[in-house]
Amino acid sequence: MATTTTSTGSPLTTPVSVASSSSAGAAGGSVINVSTLVSELVAATEAPQQTLLTNQTQAVTANISALGTLKSALSTFQSALAALDTPSAFNSVTATSSDSDLVKATAASSAVTGTYAVTVSQLATAQQLLSGPFAGGGTATVGTGTLSLAVGGQSFNVTIDSTDNTVAGIASAINSATGNTGITATVITGTDGAHLLLSSSQTGAANTISVTETDGGNGLAALTYGVGNTTHFTQATAPADAAFSVAGVAYTSSSNSVSTAISGVTLNLAGLTAGALGAASGAPTSVNVTIGSDTSTVEQNIDAFVTAYNTLQGALTSLGGYDSTTGTAGQFLGNPVLTGIQNQIQHALNSIVGSSNFNSLPSIGVTANSDGTLSVDSATLENALAANFNAVSQLFSGSSGVATQLNNDITQALGSSGAITSYSQSLVSQENALQTKSNDLNTQMQALTASLTQQYAALNTLLSSLQSTSSYLTQAFAALPSVQSKSNA
């Protein structure tokens, strides 16, 4: 309270306002800035609880993000296992020929390994027919009507009118005919005139060409050919079947591409062996076709497996490692879910599978480095595949094989009841619970704001009333007559 003196010399007291000199919210003579005071009190109450919730939410969010990274890394690695985790992945075979100019070969996974001697005495050919000469050349008029051409039991019709009734026009009409079953027509011009050459696209003795016409025996009759009617065309090339043998067993085919002589193997015949040409030709007596395991593809798949694992290892190290240089720990350092998965992976990589000399990854040249990554010694791997291909296959794809175990472990971890899924569900529950707490805290602070506002508004009203009374009394005392002291009487 401030002190003042009246004209009579008596001390009087004046109330001091508790309102700020710059009370923006204290309108109408208010003593207390209620809104500012309440806001600060609520903020002070809310701050420690909100900080705790924020820190917990950030931790859960970081774990959810890290878990997503782990799931993605495992899924990507699992995709690389598909080329190694089943026996069928090692069924790829190759077919090589001792003379690919004469015989080429391709093999399906069902082909049996071995070497087969192939001799070729005749190639399959397609028929070619050459018509008699037309003295007027390609523009010579032949006739109109309908030609019916057939090869291999399938036929098609060509209608010839005044726009294409020449040798060249008929050739063009045949080539562009709807439903053409495999006959091409070419105009061959010589000193005697133009010839129409008909060529079949179908090889084999049975695939002969026939031509009939329906113009009543006029000009188009000069282009007919068939059984009992061979005077209008000469055979430029006779149709023939391929004749060959495999391991001394004779075989014929209408095509030079044969997939039924050796199970799982397709032979493509391109030339004749010495039996058909004679020793002086220099051609080999037979061509050796060798079917073997496709070690090259398996090597590539194992290299891809190691590369994929090293990528996974980098992700696991980032999530669960500690960088002493920066003092930074991975989000999942010490996390039991990550530790469990790492232990399963290492157990699979260190497996001993079978009893051969190639029953572990190191035995085939796949070894671990000091940083946890893997390396491949190509020479050791090639030797292992050459020495015992089946053992290498079992090492990866057997029931307890490395790739099989890894695939099963990852499938289980990512499954509906797996460790990763369970942890993911736990994190989501924590996130939801924290959101509920945050909502509850907001509700509580709203209620506290309303309560404090009501209390301090009432107090403000009381103080304002007291201030008015104090001001009135001060003015009243000041208006009283001065009292003379006795010494002045």
C-alpha cells in the first residue's frame, strides 16, 4: 500500500492495482489479465505431460519406420532366394554341339544329361514350283477367275479380275490373299519370258502344293497343278522329310526342328554329315550333342544371392549397430526382434548340409568377411559345381538347405503370427494408446482452462469492486474539512 498525508496530517492508504501496466486483456477496469494468466498456468501444467507424450510418440514412430525398413530389406532378400531355394531351380541344363553349323540343340529342364551322336543324311525341304514361260513378261495377261491353292491340306482362294490378271498381278494377289496358308509367289524373268514361282513355307514330303481354277478352262488353266496334272509347273525343289539318326536310331521329320527324337531336347538340323556327303567333303561322321547341368546360371544365381545378402547385412547393421565415430546407435540396437532374426540368419548360413565335401558355404567358396558380409571365390565355386553339382544343389535347395532355411525363417517372421508382425501390431497399439492419451490431455487442459477462467474472472470482479470502493473512500476522506491542531488554537 502507498502512503499519503491529508491536510490534517493524518496518513491515508491507497490500494495498489495488481494489473499489469500493459494489461491488454484487462478491459473495462479489470485488475487481472485473466486470459494471459490462465494460458500461462495451463501451459505450465500441460508442458511436462505433453513433453513426455511427444517423446514417447517419437520413439514409437521411429520404431515403426525402422520396422518398415527391416521388412522391406527381408522381402527384397527373400526374392533373391527364389533362384536357389527349390531343387527345380537347379534343373537348368545346357545343350552344346560339336558342330553347330550342322546341328544346333537346345534343352529343357527335363533333359537328361549325356552325349548323343547325331548323323544327318537329308534335310527337310519345302516344295517350289516353277510355271512355264509367259512371253509377254510380268505384264502378260493370263486370265480371270478364281484360283484355289493348297499346301499341307489347307487351302485358300484368290479371285483374279481385270485389275490383277497379269503374271505380276496374280503373284501379288496370291501373296496378299486373306487366309494364305503358306504359299508365296514370285515372278522370275528369263530370256524366254516371265515364270511364276510358287514356294511353300512348310517343309516335309507331305506338304505338296496344288492349284486348281474355276474360270472354265480359259487362261488360268495354265497355272493349275496337282495329282495327274503336272505339265504346267516343274518342280524346282521337291518336298522332303529330314532323315537323321541319334545314337544309331533312324528318325524322319517333316521339319528340320525336331523336339521328339531326344526327350527334352530340340535339334535344329542345318547341314549333312559325312555319311551323306562322302569323306572327301570334310564333314564330320557325326555331331555330338552334349546335355549338361547349367553351371554358369547357377554361378550367377549364387553371386546374386551373395550380393543380395550383403545388401541385407548393410540394412541390419544400420538398424542394430553402433557407430563409434559419430556415437550414433541404430534404432534397433539391442532390439530382441532384430537380434532374433539375425541369429536365425546366421544359423542358416552356418549350416552343414549333407555329408559330401561340399556341405557348407565355405566349402564351395562363399566365406564371411570381418564386417559380416559374404564373398565368393569363383574358382572354388566352379570346382565344386564341376565335382559334385548335386551336392551344391542340396546345400542350397535341400529340405535343410541354406536358401530353404532362410526362406522359411523370413516367411515365418513376416507371417501373420511371426515376430515382425507381432511387434508391428504392438507398436500400432502403443501409437494408438499415446494418441488417446494426447486427446485426453487436450480434454483435461480445456476443462482446466474453463475452470481457471471462471475462478479468476470472479476474482477479477471482486478486486475491481474493491478498487472502486477504495477509490471512493480516498476521495471522501480528501473532501473532509481540515482539523486544526491544538497548538494553533
